[in-house]
Amino acid sequence: MRNFLADVEAFLARHPEVSPTRFGEESVNDPALVRQLRNTEKPRRPRTDTCEKVYNWMTSYEEKHGTDTRATAEAA
């Protein structure tokens, strides 16, 4: 499986209008998702179905809203 947290972080970098809290709320109804994934002492390990929901949500969001390529270029 891909690096889930890296994919989430890349999405958030491309979409600065989406806060980590909003991301969790809208993707899996869990506003603490990103904070828990980022926890270095005890990171959350999401189940496969949670990852699938998040990936589906990210794909749907980008289909509706496009990608903010400025954020991607600035991060490089």
C-alpha cells in the first residue's frame, strides 16, 4: 500500500483551502484523523476501508474542484 500519510499531506499541500480538520470531517466524519495520523509517538493506523474512503474522497474532491498547482509548485 502507498504511504497513506504522505498521500494525505500531498493532498493538503495541493489544497490549502482544506484544513486538516475539514479533511477528516468530510472524508470519514472524523475531525481528528490527520492529527492522529501525524502523531509521532503513537500514530493512528487506519483500516483498509478507512484508507479507501479517504482515497475515494480525495479523488472526488479533485474531480469537482481541480488541483491547486500553485501549492504543488511552491512545495517543490
